Amino acid sequence: MSDLLIQAQELNTYYGASHILRGVNFSVGRGETIGLMGRNGMGKSTLLKTLMNIVPPRSGTVAIKGQRMNGRPTFEVAQMGIAYVPEGRGIFGNLSVKENLVMAARASKTSAGASSGAGQREWTYERVLETFPRLKERLGHGGQQLSGGEQQMLTIGRALMTNPDVLILDEATEGLAPLIARDIWRICSLIKESGISSIIVDKNWKHVTQIADRNIILVKGQVVFEGSSTTLLNDTSVLAQHLGV
């Protein structure tokens, strides 16, 4: 349990009178990659926003590294080491690529609570540019001048500059050209190898299962499947019923 970075229990989240999340339990361990799946409108983005306390749950608890975060502002969740890449990317269009990256820089933790593991090293400005060579070529460009794929790279790079313990990617490759999407998946694998935990939401279940240690499927705000990629891929009835494949 000491390696549990996120633990949510019995989450019930509403938008007005609409009951979206229904008794959801969800956890992320240190170094673990979670694939969060389900058709559109099943509560995936709402769960992520609830973990960040952007949309507070009406009942249930969210704990980050054992600390209860209910009622705490979103920036405090981020300060606890949770980086969120939202579906709309949320870059600063009036800032340059370099400014978007540098403004997020945060030194990695060297305390006992820091992540550990083979290959673990700080995500510096230089390391981010090595990982995203396209951004290195466009440092002076404004955020609004970038393509959709480049904006997604910038958002992920900016999140890595905070040296997070958990990186949340909502719709990691939505709307991206196949070659750019392939690059994003490569980067997701690098992030996993670096020891950062992650939650990945994406419609491409084949790529998600190649990376994820554990997969969770939501249907109408409830968890209907939780298990390894091997278990999921071997259960064709679950794939057909809940993912339409």
C-alpha cells in the first residue's frame, strides 16, 4: 500500500442532476501504467477530472500518496506529483514552445518519497527536447502555430517538465495523423520505461493494451472490467460487448 500513488474509493460524481460516476474504485501503483477504456460518454474523462478535483465527487474519497484530497484545490493535486494532459491539450497559444516548457519546470524530488527504479532520472528541458525533436525545431513558434500533433507533444513535454509521479493522458492520440500517433505511442513507452506511472485514455485499445499493465473499462460510470492486457485480449466477449470490437 505504501507504493499506491492514487487511491479512489466509492466515487459518485454528478453533473447537476446527472449521476455520472457510480461507486467507482480506482488505484494507481508506483510505476504502473493503467489503460482506461470505454465508449464515449461512459465517464472516463469525468473520472480523471474527479481525481484532479476539477469536478469534485459528491461522495467517496480520493487519496494521493495516502493523503485525502477531497475539497483541496486542483493545484495542490498537481503539487502532489500528478500531471494532467487534458483532452483539449490546454497549451498557452500566446507563448512560444520554449516558454510553454520552461514555465512548467519543476525539479525532481530527492526525498524518500521520490520515485525510484532503474533508469530513473530527472526530466530536464534538454531531455524533453531529446524526446521531442519536433519541438526542438520549433522553440520560437507560438503554441497556436503548431499542428495538432505538435501541440500534443508540447502538452506532454510540459507535463514531464514537472517531473511527475503520475502522468494522466486523456485521449492521447485523438485526431492525430497515423505517423504522429505512432510517435505519441513511442513516447508513452519511453515514459513507462522512465518509471513514471501513467493513466492512458485512448480509443486505440490495441496500442493501449500493448503498454498497459492493467486495464479498466467503464460502462455508464461503473467499472465492468479490471485486469491485465493478456486477460482482456483473451476475453473476446468483453471486447465485443464493451469496446465494440
